[in-house]
Amino acid sequence: MARAANQFLVRAAGGTSIYSNAALTAGVDLLPGAGSWSTVSDVALKDRFRDLDGEDVLARLARMPVREWPYLAQDTAIRHVGPTAQDFRAAFGLGESDRRISTVDADGIALAGVQALETRTQAADQRSRVLEERTAALGAENDARRDCDSQSTARTARAADRPPVNARV
């Protein structure tokens, strides 16, 4: 039973699937009891994989506007966050249209960005460990020099308190 005029209500306790081709290899599922769509993403249904350059993804993300906005069809108090489809398409060239963003593409770009940030974090951690080791080594070297200087100062002070060896008394 619909709850509002012009509403399409589906009750399918066994789940719902929507496919966009006759072979049933492209589409989405709302699994039983689930609250979000699952995109068909089987490796056997994909082709021509290419690796992404994580730093390039981060640079494109940094340049792409991500803003807060309401849909014109909704109350202005209802806000959303994200890029426009045009900006996403200009940044990444993904998807079927410059008027829509496929969630699989947005998710993929977000995950590629997270991976790139993890790579940066690991590199920064490694540099930090190297710097900590260098700092510790320099500290130990400084302590050794300070000890040597203290010993030298003490010897000089003791020598100043004694008459010279060749001096006549």
C-alpha cells in the first residue's frame, strides 16, 4: 500500500534485483533485510583493468569542488555534500554521463584516495623512524662529546693547579 501520492512502493522480503541488461550481468541488488543497494561487482563481469596512480587521484580530488547544497526538488533545509556530476566527470572522466555520478565510481575514487593516503602515511612513518634514529645517534654523539669536553676541562683545571714540570721552584 502506497504511503503517498505517486509513490512506487516495493515490498520484497526475499530481496530486490534490478538489472540493466538482458544477460543480468549489470545492475543492483537490495538483499533481504538490507538497507542499501549492492552493485554487481564480480571480477568475472569486468574487463580491461588499469591501475590508478594514487598521487594523481589525490591531486584530482584536491582540485575538484566538493560542496554542500540542497536539491532543487527538496526543501532547502535538507542538505547534501558532494561534487557535481560535471565536476566529477571533468576530474576523472568516469561513468556514462556528465549529469550523474555512479556510486561505484565515487566509491572507487574514494577508496583509491584512501589507499594513496595510506601509502603517504607509511612513507611518512618510515621517514619519521629514520629521523628518530638519526636524532638518537646525534644525541648520543653529542653526549659523548660533552663527556669528552668535561674530561678535557677537568684535566686542564688539574694541570693549572700544578706547577709546570720544567719549572724551577
